Amino acid sequence: MTNSIFDILAWRDEEIPRVRSLLAMRRFWSASLYPALRDEYEAAISGKVRPQTPDEARPFVDALPGLPRWAWLDRHVQDRLWQDVENMVDARQDELATCLTQRDEDQGAFEIDSDQAYPAYYEQTDFHRQTGGIWQDDRGAAVYAMGARVIHIGKNDNFGLHDVFARDIECETPKRILDLACGFGKTTFSLKKKYPDAVVEGIDLAAPCLRLGRRMANDWGLDINWRQGDVEHLPYEDNSFDLITATMLLHELPLPSIRQTFAEANRVLKPGGILVALENPLMGEPLRDVLTQYHSQIIMEPFHFDFRLANMPDFARDAGFAQVEDKPWFPFGGSAASMQGPKDWLTPWRWTEARTN
């Protein structure tokens, strides 16, 4: 009997010390080195005009004694994460290949385009420093899936953040739902669980991630359609969907590609349809915003800072959306005030919702 994909990707007893070591280093980076940088920064600007923007803060930040160590550990943890997880996946290669083989009883359509063209920025960037990316082979997709558990401090199987995201969407009885750049389906699963009677489809450039997502969906009994395609050139007719989602997609795209993605979403949504995008905005606090830019550069998110400086509601309106709402989102409680702890390295969330005429 073939093991569940979740069993295959679960950590083994002998791997747990490595995972704990990675988690400890990540916590040290955020909970010790960052507060120390904060103290150095406050000392550096003492008696001077307090910086109000990242550009004003950057000369002070660049001179902080602790910055090189903070940046080195950020890069080191990211690189070691992928090295360790690659070793874990290599030990599972045979099981993984057997598990991902298509079966007659599989649910959901599965459409791969053998002639799929990849944007140059996509082929040329090892996003998040994952060598080879997630699109070239099944190994890369599995490494990404296992690595996400470490990035999110040991949580991945139940996709709690994505469940809360789906919970907060206000769209009554959509018949067709599209999850853009779905990866291996974190949000796609949550959408199908919330709207079990809807046709839910995930689209992504990475065929290996789609294979992995389909196996996960089948192991969970979720009937989801999977299709390879580019969000800038969606392979669907006009007015096809009631709801489209994009979670943590836009910051991975160059600004012209974001505009094209908004335009395509507007095209394939039905009248009155909804696009919901979830992203990380700037904090609005100069030190954090400078360090966030450096963090994005270190972990190979080359378009993230340009995205954060751009105005997504204006992009949506330019694409033809009639109503646009842009607001902070607090998935597990809290408020805007709770995000301002000066010594806490926190993740802010931004909810952009656009409706067609």
C-alpha cells in the first residue's frame, strides 16, 4: 500500500534535531539579534532628527555594528534550511515517486502544458534561495513543501493561516473559484473546504507543485482541478469565475506583471466577481522597513520592495475594477497597535479586495 503524501513528508525521528536547530537559529535571529539592532539604532539616532522614512534611516542602519551578523545569520539559516530539507527529500525519493504516480481513482482534472513558456524573471531567479526552484522537478516541489514547515515554525499540515483567510472571504455561494499561483495548494485546499459545492481550480507555472497538490487533495478527499498556466495570460474565457484569490503572489512579480495579472483577473471574473489578494505591506516604521528590504534581498525576493512601495488599489482600479478595498488583516486577533512593538519582528498582513462591475 502506498503511503499518504503527508506520511512521506512528515519529519522522521532522526531529522527532528536538525529541524529544532533551524528553528532555534531563526528564533535567535528574530528575538535576539533584531532587538539588539533596535537598541543600536536608537543609540545612533539619539540627539538627531528622527528618521521618518526608510531612505532617511538607511545611513544609520548601514552603520550599525550588529547589521553584518544579523544579515549573515539570515542568509545562513535560509541556505541551511534548503540543504537540510534537500537531504530529507533525497531519502524519500523512491516513496515520493511512487506516491505521485497518477491513479485511476484520482479526483479532479489535471492539465499540464508541455509547451508552457516561463517568464524570464521566473526562470532566472531562485526564489527564497531554493536552488533550482520549484518548477523543474518533483524533488523541488517536495523540498518547498517540507521547507514551508520550518519557515512557518513547524506548522504546515493543517494550513491554519489559509483556513482563516478563506473564512474571512465574503462571497456567497460562488460556483467557480480560481486560486492564482496556487503552488501545492495551501489556499486551494482551504477554499474547497469552505465552498465544497464550488468548482475550485488552482493554476501555477510549476507542474511539480501541481502534482504534489493533487496528491495532497486526493489524500484529503478534496475534488480540485489543477492546471498549469501563467497568471499573466490566463487560459480561460472571459467571465469564467465568481471568485479569484492570490495569496503571497504579487510581491514575487515585477510591477508590469502585477498590472497584467490584475487585468487578467478582471477579464476572467464574472460581473460582480471578487478578487482577494493577501500580502505583507511595509510596517511604516523606518528601521523595520529598511531591514525588511534587506531581508527580501537576502532571501531572493527581488521584486518585494518595489511591490511594497506601489499602490495595489490603484493598480486594481487601472485594471478596470469598480470597487476596491484595502485594509490591514489580523488573522489571529490583534490590532494595528499590537503590530507596533518596536522590538518585535512581526509579519503584517494586508487584504486587498477588488470587485468587478
